[in-house]
Amino acid sequence: MQENTLENGIVEEEPLDIRRYVGLFLTYWWIIISLPLVGGLGAYFLSQNVTPSYQASTTILVQYRSSGFGLGASNFQQSEELASTYSRLLMAEPFLSGIELSGASVTAIIDTQPPVIIVRVRHGNPVVAASTAQNIAEEFITYAMEKRLSEIARIQSAAAVYGITAGDVAAAQLSAVDSLSILEPVSVPSTPVVPKTTQNTVLGGIIGLMIAIAAIFLISGLEDTVRSPDKLQEQFGVAGLGSVFNWTDEEGESSEGPIIQSAPSSTYAEAFRQFRANFEFSTASYDKHVYVVSSPGPSEGKTTVVSNLAIAIAQTGKKVLVIDGDLRRPSLSRVFEGMTKTTGLSNYLADRNIDTSEVIRTAKESDGVDIIPSGPIPPNPGELLASKRFYQLIEKVTGLYDFILFDSPPLLPVADAAVMAAQVTGVMLVVDGQRTKSAALKAALGMIRNSKSPILGIVINKLKRRRFSYGYGYGYGYPYYKYYEYRSHGSDDDLKNNKSLVKRVFSKVFRR
């Protein structure tokens, strides 16, 4: 059984999810079929372009005969040594230089059961390979015999000069004269040894299959992100509150300020209205509406979501306070025009003489939305957020607003969001549908559960529209620690004029 429990934000080791990989194989079945097919066909056609080479072989039996030409079991060791000597002679230049090889390659190997020399000849013509092998075997037997007889004559001649009888030495040499014989005659090969088309084709298919499996595992690693709203409850035990799609050039909407305010009739604004409905439904049972909006890592769109959600709630007639609780790399003041960081949350938490009225700002062109900016970046943000002063701030503003939303730092890099979560009604997570890994989300959920704060749900941000046939789209170029710029777009007519027919066709063909 898969274990989802996490402690202290540490992801536990999980067993292999067989169902997930089966699903991957079924999804990418075309990779499983195509790559082995390409590998096999490629190996086949490459083999067809290789010049065939045929191999013929013959076996020369080596027998050392003792005096009297009798063959005994005690002679096998001498036969092995003799076979080793003969194999070197066969491959030496003096012998091979006198043989017509016709471009053939020759090898000689020794086998000791019984002692034999196996002569192998390769050539593009099977008949030439067979005739050359037979010729080499016959010529070598004659060559070896002549070499032995020449040795005997030399010994006898040298002994006669000194009046020595060399009968025993000559007899020993003579015993080896007929020690070679052809054990197996040569046959003309019917199939080439190179290329091995069938073997290469099968091997190419196996290699293609291995590459396909590796590719699927690679895709699995790249796609192990939180992309499916339908699987949030099943995989993480948390409800999905909404899905926000990437802003594409095809949409052509204005993007000055929060999208629900700058382009209220766009599909992206409608997506946030649906998200608002889900959010209000999930929080309907709570008496206090004080919530932290966070994410597992940076650049996942917390500020984008919290700013648009605040305006969407305010459009229903409710009063909303948005507090920039990111005291490390604040960005909420950049979203709402006129918000400065001179006096804000950090000032209030550090100075008991500052009242809430001194840090609350009204958002321009956003009726019903007030802002508490982050203020100057303090040296000890974690301590300030864990202080009694932070709790007192929540108590003071709770009765003044219908909803209070905290924009917070990401959960995994720092503990600030977890500290804030312990003091509010609930936590909502924002994840990047293209980058947030499942393990990171599980770790973030574990940190929230450790804080004993309810988890309202998850918003999947920056999804690619092509993965779905429904839904709304929205996107920001939104870094966590840099000033972000909204992308500007032209009119629909400009986009149509600038797009070529080829580009539109390819975008439809490759869109999944």
C-alpha cells in the first residue's frame, strides 16, 4: 500500500507505483511500438548494405607418434605441444606467403580434445573460402612434412661430419613426419557469417525497446508534476479548488494589473470567478475567514492567485484584506498600484506603537480590497511571524473584514508559511502545473498537517491548455524574487495577420 504520511516535511520512501507505470505505457504505446520497429528495420537495412562474408573451415588432426609409430595415451601432451607449434607455423609469413589467398582472411585456433588445428577462412565468395581452406590444409601438411624431413637430413649430415651415429634423434624426428592429417574435409558454406541479418534485426529491436522504456521513464520523471485536477483527491487526499491555464498569445487579452480587474470579460477572469465559488464553498463552515495562501516552492504564482481571488471576492460585495506576509521577498506591492513597502507588516510586528490603521492601504480601482504591504525586510522574519503581535493583528482585523488573505513565502525553502498556518483558519496551496513535483507537494502538505491547520485545497496554476479540451486559461511571467512584467498582446486581427498558415497547421497537428 502506498504511504502518504509525511513528518517534518520529509517525503517518505514509496514503493514502485505499478499502476502509474502501466498507465504511462498505455499512454505512450506508440513509443513502445515505434522505437523497436525503427531499431529493427534500421538494423535490417544496415545489414543489407554490408558486404556478405562466408566462412569455411577445416580441421587438422595432430598426433605425436612414438618410436614404432604406435599411438598411446601418453602421447597426448606431446600432441598438444606439437599442435601449438604447428599453429604458429601455419600463420607465419614463410608459409602463408606461398599460398594464393585471393583476398581471404585466415585464422587458426587450437582445440585440445583431441589436439587439432582448426583453420578458418573468410571470403566474400563461399566457393573461394572453401577451396582456400582446403588448399591451406593440404599445403600445410606437405610443408610440415618437408620441414621435418629437412631437419632429419640436417641432423644426419651434421652427425656424419663428426662420425656420430644420429639414429635415435633421426628416429624421433621421423616419428613426427606423418603426425598431421585432415580430420574434417571442407564444405562450401551456405550462409554468410557477416552480416547476421536476423540476429542484427532482433538486436536492433531489443535496443529500440530498451530506449523506448528509458524514454518513458524519462517522460515519467519530467511529467511527475501536479497536472491533473482530477487526481488531487486520489493522489494527495486534498480537493482541487481550480485550474488556471497559461496565458497564450492566441488569447489577445489585456494584461495590465490583476487580470480579473484589467480584463473582466476574459476567460481568465471567468476562471477566477469559478475558483472564487469553489473557495467560498470550501470555507463556508468556518466562523473566521483568515487564510494563508502558499506554495511548495518559489515562482508558482501565489501572489497572482491571492490578488485575483481577493478582487473576485470583493466583487461580490464583501470586504477583503490582503496581507503580504512574505517578509523575505515580497511582491504583493508590485501587483497593486500605489502600494509601497515603506510602512507595512514588518513595521507593525516590530513596533508596538504602530496601529493597524497606519499600515492598511486601500487598493486603487479595487473597491472592497485593502492591503497591508510587507514593509521593510527584517533580519528575523520567522520570529516576527511567530510573535504574539502577529496573533493580535489577526484578532484586530478579523472583525473588520469578511475575508483576510495572507500572501506567504513558499513552504519548503523557509518555515515562515508553516508558522503562519498555525495561527489562521486554513491554508490554500498554489502549485505550478508544469514544474511542481509530486514529492514537493507531499512535503508541503506534510508541513501544513504538522501545523494542525486545515488544508482548504489546491489551485493548479500555469497549466498548458493543450492538455485539456476544456477550462479557462491564464498566465503570468512571475518570478518569486524579481520584478515581473505582464505580457502585452495585440488584437485578434493582428495575431491572425502575423501568423502564417504553416504555423497554425503545425500547432494543431502537434497539439495533444
